[in-house]
Amino acid sequence: MSGALSGLRIVEIAGLGPTPFAAMWFADHGAQVLRIARPGARHIFGLERDVLDRGRDWLELDLKSPAGRDLARDLILRADALIEGMRPGVMERLGLGPGDFPANPRLVYGRMTGWGQAGPLAHSAGHDLTYIAITGALHAIGPAAHPVPPLNLVGDFAAGSMHLVAGMLAAVLSARETGEGQVVDAAISDGVAHLMAMISGMRAAGIWQDARQANLLDGGAPYYACYPCACGGFLAIAAIEPQFWAELIRRLGLSAEDLPDRADPANWPALRALLAARIATRSRDDWAAALEGTDACAAPVLSIDEAPQHPHNRARAVFSGSEPRPAPLLSRTPGRLGPGRRISAQEAQDLWR
């Protein structure tokens, strides 16, 4: 293995969404990750191959059987860290909880849940949308009429996976200094609240309305929004700073003297209408040719299929085919794409001696 995390051993108890994404990130950057999957388990979406499963070996084990639990315990005893996303108490009932590995005091025990290990909702079912609902984030996203699910990027992956990754890396560094591991309790709902720090701070300061499409960053401001083009595509503009706004309106062929003062929210509907009328006169790609690479802060809204072909993404090799490469870029120990492979119990034991 190569990469910044080469030599780090992690056992992953197979789960959905946030845990495989976190495990993929560790494997992308060189950690040796072994995934323990339930025998005969099928992907929830029927995928033959999930991109999130890349880069690591996987082993089928029945953790309800003594033999399966014994092998899992043996592997965890040799690991630096563990990732699991069961409901609270499940791993303890299997005899694989944080307190079951005194012989491996350096173990970092990464726990990923929606609601956390404790609290009134801890044992309740949920999904990304319900986790972000109780933090104020979902309330703030979408048009004025109703909230909109932001895919599962905000909850599962940003608030869940990446907070788990950050917490586990912090705990691994601490364990290397002190010889003592610890439990990382990564709750998606906690992570979303953490991500909302800037917006919550703006609300507390009285410069954010507790309503959708009424603020600077939620589509309320006409200079931070998406507009339909003549072709049916969309152009995203984000000209917040005055100098970027001046560049945008110049390149749109508009005159500042003819536009209402954007600093007054009362003028936003009229300003939005003027921008919409102008942007609707040309195609998305025409506007992209005129605006990209300038300080107008504008970009074409590309589809999932179009994104890998964008010149900037191609120049940076952001995608390998349709699959995103590891991120972020490290100068000396870059991440790498690796296939996953199924291994036997004996191979797992041999690899982790």
C-alpha cells in the first residue's frame, strides 16, 4: 500500500452511505481497510459494484455465529481503528463493543449513527433527510414555498462521513502520542449543526432571516442564484463582492446606472427580473464561453454526465471515467483509485498477521 495513511489498519463493519464513504476515503489515502460484510447481503439499490466500496478487501462473516464473531474480534485486535454504523447497543450485544478489546488499548472505535449514541432519538430509525431536519439546515434550503432535499450530501457525507474521518484521524494521532484509543461518536445530526455554524452565527447576529430564499446564500439575493438560459440550461452566478458584480454586469451587457441598488432587499425582485431577462437571451454554453475564466463569478450548471468532460475537471483529472478520484490532492503521497476484492477468512488472517 502507498499513500499518506499507509500502515494504518482499519476494520469496517459493512453499512450504508456514511460508513462506506469514510472507509473509501481512508483506503483512497493508503490505509489498509478490511470490510466485513454479512453473507449474501445485497446492495440496497441493487448495484453490482458500488463506487464507495473501492480500494479495500472484503470478507463475508456471520457475526451472529460464534466463529464469525471470534474471527472479527481477532482482526479488530490487530487493527488501529474500527468503523461501524449499527444502532446503539448492537455491537455491544455481539461482544464487539468498545469495551471488549482491552488487549488493544490503542484502538480508535469510530461509531457512525444518525442521532448519536445517546439522546431521546438514539434508537430511532432515520435517514439523511430526517437528520438534517432537526438542525435547521433543511428548513433553510430550497425555494420559499417548501424545503428541498439537498441530495444526501449535507447529512450522510459532509456531516456524517467527513466528521467521522476527521474525528478518527484526531483520535489516531492522539493514540500514537498517548497509547490510548477512544470512541468517536459521530452523529449526523451533530455534524449538520456543526456545519451550520456560520449560518447560525449570522442568524444570532441578526443578519440572517429564518426563512428560505430570503438571504444572501440561499437564493434570495439575485446576485447569488441560478437563471434559465435560452437553451433550457442554467447559469449559476455568485457575484457577491462589488468588484465581481461590476465585472458580471459589464460582461452581461448591462449598465450599473440602469439597475436598482442591490444593497436594498426591496429591490431584489426587480433586479432578479432584469438579470433573468438578459440571461434568457443566450444559451448556457454561450454564457459560459463569455464568462468562465473571468472574475464575473459565473459557471454553467452541468449535468452529472457533463461534469467529467468540463475542461477544468479534465485538466485536474477530477474523474476517472465517471468515478471521482481521491480528494484532496496531496503533493507527496497522493491518493489512488484501487479495486475492491473478496477474500477468504484465511487470507484475511494471513494479511493481518
